[in-house]
Amino acid sequence: MQLIPYLNFGGQCREAFAFYRDVFNGEIVGQMTYGESPMCDQMPPESKPMIMHNCLQIGGDVMLMGADGPPPHAEPGQGTFINISVDTVEEAERLWAALLDGGEARMPLQETFWAQRFGMLVDRYGKPWMVNCMAAGGGTSE
């Protein structure tokens, strides 16, 4: 299991990750805009140049991820998620159920074009989480 900070921005993700790349001497190993994604047609025009996902590799196994969260996922003051990356669908489902107990699902745990399972929730203590079981080549250091 990997715990990966996931930073949410309101339009500054590309600029911020270029800055973090330079600061940490890292490498951006994956970047996609909403307009480049398979869900492009579902997005408002103003969201298309925004970053849907950014992945910065720092050193051997340190990762920083982020995005420009479009409405309704961009919440002022709620700019950081804890992203849990696991190797199996079963572990993703187990962690999802445990963290969701007493919490609120923001995006159901489901298969996506980048992951075998992905979901977003806020736990009973008000902390935002992402649970990720990446598809092959999905941008983790595994």
C-alpha cells in the first residue's frame, strides 16, 4: 500500500506541479487535461484545459498527485486528499467500506478508464480520501 498526497487546485495545478517538479528535482510522469480525457464531451468548455490528473515522481518511490478539481469536486479550503493506492480490487473494496463507515461517498468506488477501482469519500471525521486500484500503466510507482 502507498499513501499519496493528492492536492486539489482551482486552475493552478499545471503551474504548481512545474514548481514542485523544480523544487523537488522530480519528474512529471503523467499529466492529462479534462479535454484530453475520455470524458471530454461531458465537461464544460472552461474545464477542458484544466488538469484532470497530474503525477509527480520524486526520488525512488515518493509520489505527489493532484488535479484541478472541477465543480462539484473543487471545494474551497478542501484542497488535499489522502490517496491510497493498492494492488488488488479486493483491498480497494475493503478499505473503501471501512473508511466509508459513518462517512459520505463523494464519488462511488467504481471502475474508471484509469483504474480498476477508484472512489472518493469523506470519512466520519471529515477527512477526504481517494481509494485507487490502478489499471496497468496507470501512473503509480508500482
